[in-house]
Amino acid sequence: MVRVHVGRPPENNPFIECTNSKTSAISPHFSYNFFIYEGIKMDYPNFTSEYKSLMAKYLTKDIFNELKELKTANGYTLFDAINSGIKNPDSGIGIYAGDEESYTLFAPLFDKIIEDYHGFSKSDMHKSNLNAEDLNAVNPDPEGKYIVSTRIRVGRNLHNLPLGPAISKEQRSYVEQSVSDILKSLDGDLAGSYYPLDGMSEEDRASLIADHFLFKAGDRFLEAAGLNRDWPSGRGIYHNSAKTFLVWINEEDELRIISMQKGGDIKSVFSRLTTAIMFLEKKIEFSYSQHLGYITSCPTNLGTAMRASVHIALPKLAADMESFKAIADKYYLQIRGIHGEHSQSEGGIYDVSNRRRLGVSEVECVQDMYDGVVALIAAEKKLENF
């Protein structure tokens, strides 16, 4: 059982501790009455009209003053948590947790954001169900006319280790070594190989790029959260021989476990994923809370930490985006372009995934996606007959 008790303060805090406006010293800890952020004196962030995040919405002066001097056992502070949202006014959420304790220590802020995003109160309890037999999902597109591919992933982080924004280089390397060793013991359909990003051969790199498996350093939001530190050290990719099972190590979460294949056999994809998760749970203790489910650095992924999606061709329905979105909303679905959030559709193909993650089980997440896809295909067929 992988379990570690190690802590180290994060290295990415941009706030500078000050005793007055003329003298300052960089520090990861804070105990003074005001702070310098990138050269600007501040005791409370200046949230102008361009700030749209939930963090900016709920971080009142009272909550700021209540939390500003606190730090977790790993040295993670309020300033670390909100740095990405301050540096990026266009953030949707604007806050990251550095460890499981972040969610309790900074609960006056996190609880409000979680309730707004998930509709989940601080007294609610999460539930989990990874039994694939409970999923009612006969292939909705056996001819392969609409569904291009299916992909279901979950995020996981190791118990008693900091999350990505606060993890040290040594801890990240420990995660890579211990988890890759466990993955190499997989057999049957899940058996495969591990490819570390650091020192990767050009041949392996070209192969992973061709398969769209290779992940890169995160965007500016993850950069400001500290998730790109020490890149590419401690990161890597595992995939099985059939290229239908994939694990990213130390991307945004310490593990991103992914099952995928061409076409619309959603239940088969889910079954493969749950088989892998149950194997890993026998070897690794993951960070889990009865209240918040599986703990992740971004609060949007709490609960199941699951994203179940299809790439689906709906060119006629997409011409009436209001109707498209109405169906998606009914089944708690999110619509994206095929290259992820903020991207555009290509050839009338969209990425459609579950929106609910916290307070619903894994089976319910996938059932949402499946039922919505059935409704979307029915709407597309109706338009084709006009």
C-alpha cells in the first residue's frame, strides 16, 4: 500500500511578505498585515470588473482576513490557492487546493465555491459506485454514424501527499516511480509500457504524439497554480498494447486514468476503466473524503473526478445551438470543441461530456452522458428526415 507522510512548502508563491512599503523579503509564509503582489501593495485583492471567477465572487474582505495567515501542514496558504485566479482574471473558478487539508482549512471560501459550482452543500455526503453492471448502456450507435470515439477518465491523488500545486520535486518523483512500477504489473488487456517524459526518445515521442497521448506543460492557469514546476521531471505516460487504456502520471492530478476506444460502446469503455481502478485501489491508497469524494486540486473535479465523453457528429443539430444546448442541459451535459475547453468544433463534431461530478456516483455520471447522447442522436435523426 503506497502511503507517505512528507511535507514541503510550495515554491511558487508570488506574494512578498512586507513590514512596510520599502522593505520586503520573499517568503512562502505570511504573518504581516499587508502584502506585495508583483510589486503592488495590497491587503485585499483588487477585483476589478474583469474578474469573473467564483473565487473573486466569494472572497470577501472578511473571509480574506480570516484566512490570510493560515497555512496547511504542507505550507500551503490562501495566497497559493488564489494565485492562478488573481493572475488570470478570466478564470472560471480561480482557486486550487494544495492538499486535502486546504478544503477544510480554507473551507469558508472553498465551501461557497463548491456549492455554487456543484450545488453541493457543506453538510452533503458524496457517494461512489464503480459497478459497471449497474450501467444501462447498450451501444446507441452500432453503425458508427454519429459517435466517433468514447473516452472516460478519472483523476486520482495519493493519500497523505500534497496535491500538484504544493508537491515537491522529490515527492513527484516518488509518485512516478511507485505508480509506474505498479502499472507495469498489469496483465491481460491492460498490460503495456511506461514512457517517462524526462529523457524520452524521439521515437517514443513521435509515437505518442501520433496517438494523441503525449501531454504538454499546462496552460497559464495551471502555470500560475504551480502545476508546471520542474517540468518534465517526474511525469510520464503508461498505455496498454491495444491503446485503449492510458495513465498520465503527474499532469494536473497525480494520476489521470483513462479508458477509450473508437465508436460508441460506452459500457465497454466504463468496464475497462473500473477494472483498472479496482486493481490500483488494491495497491494504492487514494485521497478520499466522505464529504467531497476523491480529492483533486481543482474543485470542479471533486467527487467522482470523472469526465465521461464522446466525440459525436451532429452537424444539423449544431445549426440550432439553442436546441442542442437545451438537450445538453436536460441531461447535465457540457459541450466543447474536439480539442477541449475553449476550442471549436471541426466538421460538426463536438465533445459532449457529463457536467455533474460531486454528489452523484460514477455510474450516474456515465448514465447522464449515455442518456444525453441517445437524445442528441434522436434529435439529429429527426432533422435528417426533414
